Amino acid sequence: MRFRAAIENVNTFCRIIQAIEKLQKKCIIKFSEEVMCIICNSEANEGGIQVWSQIKVDSLFTSYRIQSNASNVITMALSSEALLATLKSASTSSKSAYETEEIVMKLAKKNDQAVLSFEISGVTRQGRKVRVAHDVKIEVMKPTQVAELKEPMCPEPDVHIILPPLQKLRPIVERLRPMSDFLAVRANNNGRLQLSIRTDTVNVDTEWKNCKNTSKASTASQEQEPDEPRDPDELFSVLVSTKSFFKFLNSHVVSTTTIACICRNHCMILYVYVGDLADAGGVLTFYIPGQLVDE
Amino acid sequence: MAQNEDESEEANLPPVLKASVHDVRYFATLLRGVNFVNRATVTIARSGFIVVVEEARTLLGTAYIFAHVFDEYTYNSETATAPQDSQNSDPDEEDNVAFEIPLNTLIECLNIFGTAGSIGAVTGSSTGTYKKWKRSGDGSDQEGDDDDGHGRRTSSGTGGTRGIENYFGNASDKGTGMRMSYAGSGCPLTLLIAEDAAGPTTTCEITTYEPEPHLQLPFESERMVLKIILKSSWLRDALSELDPSCDKLTFIGNPPPAANGRQQPRTAGGTPMLRIQAVGTLGSTEMDYPNDRDVLETFECTRPVSFSYRFGHISRTLRALQSSTKTSLRIDDEGLLSLQFLMPSPTKIAADSQAFIEFRCLALDDELE
């Protein structure tokens, strides 16, 4: 089993892990020849939010080499906190004491412990060369364990809509979070999106009217159900945990475009694109299960 | 909006209250000044409305929010039942409407876009965010309000009829516009909030409750023994100096020395005119104010007084004090403290109708003889 890559785009990698780390302290990363998949599927996760992301190897790494008996796929479980700390120290910020020139990530074994070893070489402000090494403990997963990882099954979504910038959504949900545990997300195929809460003391509805629906969705549904023309103004609603939705909004650090899909009364799927939609380096897919609450 | 639950005859009535404002920050600042207990009693009258909050049957906070705080303010008395004359009901009968409301929820709703003032709206923050009050900038948040208000006034001209687009259409400044309506007893308080015409709109329906009788602390001016008017910053600096762990705060006032010569007679260790004394487990602090017109604009004291208050109660006033310009401090012969804070308005209005926040607090019993 061999794995070695130079991290080209450490800031993006760092932001992705930052979004993941807020969600779950441990995550699974599956490296294959073309893509890196980051998976959060822990049952312990409150609200049952899951992340299945696919990041193109080219958008983050260079001189990427991978070899394994499991058709060149390596899957590992590791602490997202530790990985984030490592990437933070490597990312170029004004605070860091040295400027990073090269980061090499490789699989290694130290004292019988599998680690993902990061070697950072940089230059201090005084012009001296420095080398910093971080080892993140990992647990390499067996192919049988990997086979058990299943992406959640969802019906064909009722509506696909492009969300407003997540930085705009975040303060609103932040206000709603202390008021209600559950948040209803509603959208139609005519650019309308609503976030609303209902409690004994207050009802709050926030509505956007000029969101874009993605065309992909409408054609797909038309092909499948051609004899059932849908009213574009019909709102599809799903009730999710406010906390889970807020956790998803932590991905605002990495997002450019986010598409939300609603499977009515079932779940919500959110595609957070890393980089431009046209030339996306990858996508983080969040699954937020719907909540059933007796009204 | 919220009238569909009502009987059909009531549905024809105009809402009891309709108010709108293009920038909610001033309104939110006034509400935050009394946001130390979640349940507030709101009394709506023709001239504006009054928000009352009480704590521990000892402290009463009241915000007087006059109609001119809003761009539009219409009050239709609920008792004017006949639909035909409801539009201009008898102005002589000033009957008010009162309800209770979760104040913190109202403030959070106003701040839904995070653009209704940056002072963190945290309840019970008397000690937690204490350091925030010690900012060097003299209430920088409020100054921001001022600039914004003037800028908009000059650009859009004064007064005139402006549609809702104008309230919501200012994309350049990040103010939050609001429309508020209250259909009548049993109905929710409905808020329509938007940042700008292009952005999202939020509709909030806040449940209102039957008002409970609250504490009455009438302050009779005949019984007043101490009256001080001073710049709020002088009081704020003094109170923010104090350690939050203090448990008792005493105001000591003495009649000024005979009016001959300003300062010379009393400098030599005489009795102070105004002293603030705080006692806590870690020690005590005393602060004396000089007899200087620049500091104490008004000072009236009929006899030596010394009354103590729970510091926890006094510190509840700090948020209002922080955003106010002038303070009036009065104490009556039983120690009832009245603190009035003049809240600077972002727009130029007559000084006598400026919004203000008043706190009344009972003295600690052990000081009464």
C-alpha cells in the first residue's frame, strides 16, 4: 500500500476539513486514483446529518501516487480535528511564522501505528529553511468495512433550488436556532424558498423569491413523470433539525454555489460546490434527514 | 393577515396598530435597553408605546417609544367597534391596548438579518458581557446610527410620502426595514422585516399574552430628596469601573454648601455632594463627583441621603445607560430610585419628545430607619 501526494491547494483543503470538523470529530477519507471522498456517517451525530463528498484529486494535489491491493483505493478513518490542526499550520496565513513552500502528504507506519504523515517545508521571515512534520494517526479500513459504507438512499427529489449565499443564510438560522429545534425548509420550482419555524411563542417565515431552480431537476422529473405535469408554484416542505441545518451552514467557508434538493417529508440533500459550478473541483453532499413531528 | 381567525365583523376593522420604519436599529436599541427579563408588557397608545419589564418585584424598567420613532404609526382604538366610524375614532377617549410579549424574541426577530445593531442581544448579561460596556469609543454603535440617519435624510429629502419600496429599497446601507401590525386582543404581533427590495422578507408572528398587573412604583416629585442630571458618560464610567462581583451600591448625597464661591469651601475634605459607594466581598469602592456644573448639570438635594441598592439591579440599567446621552437620577424620601436615560435619536426631533428609558428601583430594606 503506497500513497504520496503534494498538497497544492492547502487553503481549500483546510476549509473543506473545517466544514467537516464542525460536524464530526472523526471522519472517513477514501482516496482513489481520481477522487478523494470525505465521509461523515456516524450514527452518534445528532440529527443524523451525513456528508458524502467527492473532491477531484487534481484540484487539491499534485504528484499524486496511490497503490493498493483494493484496486488502488485506500480508505482510512481519522480525527478531523487533528487533520484540521495540521492543515491550519501548513496553510499560509499572516500569523504563521514561516511561509510554506511544499507540503507532502504520505502514508507511513511509525511504531506499528499507521499515520498520515505531513511534511511541510518552508522559509522563515529571516530566510531560514524550516521543516515541520505532523503525523495524524489513522486507521486503515479493510475492504469489507468499506463495502459496508452505503450512501443513503433517497427518492427523486421534488425540487432543486440554488440557495442564496450561505453567509446570508447563516445569521438568519443563527437567530432561529434558539427559538426552535425544528426548521421547515420549503421550496417550489418557481424560485421560491422559505425557512420557517413554528413555536408556541413565535412563527417566523423568511422567504426568498428570486432563487434559481436548476434546469437539470425539471428535465429529469419531466422525463420520469411526463403525464403528471407539476404546478411550479407547489411548495415542497421538509422539516429538519435546526442544529443540523446550522451545522451544514458551517460549510459557508468553502461554498461558492449550493444546490438544495428537497424530498418532501423525507430528507434534504445539499450539494456544496467547491469552486465554480462549471468547473467545480468537488462537491460536498450533505444529507439531512427529515423529522417527523406531530403537529 | 392574522385576522382570518377572527369573527367576520372584526375582520373588517383596521388593525389596532400599524407602524413601519425603514431602519429598525433605533427601535431595537430602545428595546434592548430594557431586555433583562424576557416577558414585557407593551402598552400601545396614540402617542407611541410603552414597554415595561419588571424583576424581583423591585426593579421596573420602562422604555417610552414615541410614535415619531417610526416613519408611520397608526393606532386605532379597539373599543371603537362600529366599522363606519372606526377610521377616525374619538380622540378624547384615550384608551390604550396592552399585551405581554416575549421581548427577547421580538428583538431577535428584528435582528434576523444581523443588521439591527451589533450589541449582542443577550439576556441576563449583566456580568457576562461586562467588559463590553467599557469601550473607549463613546457608544460607537450609536454614532454609526447617527451618521446613517443624517445621510439618508439629506439624500431623500425630508418627510413626503414614501412607499414601502423606499423603506426597503436602500441597498447601499444595510439597515433593516420593518412593518409591524397588531390586529387586536388575542392576535399575534406581526412583523414584516426586509433588508432591501431584492433580498428576502421575513414574516414573524409573535404570540401576545393577556397582560398581568405589574409592579407600580409611582415617583412623587414632592417626596423627592435628591435630583441629579448629568451626562450619561459620567455615570457610565463610574459604574463600569466597579467590580461585577459587588453586591451593594449606595448613592450618598449631601446638600450643596452655601452658594457663595464655587469650589473653595468644600475642597478641604468636606462632605461630598455625590458619592457612589460599592461594597462587595473583595472590598469596597468610593467615588465622589466634584461640584462642577460641567459634571453635575443639575444638583438638588434637600437633606443628606444615603440609600443602597442591589448592584445586580443597578447593573441591569447599564445597557440603556451605555447608549444614552443624558441621565436623570432621582431618589425620594423612602429611597425609591428613578433613573431616566435620554436615548439619542438618529433623526433631529424636538428635545421634549425624545425617547427615553426609565428604571425605578426600591432601596434595600436595611437602609430604612
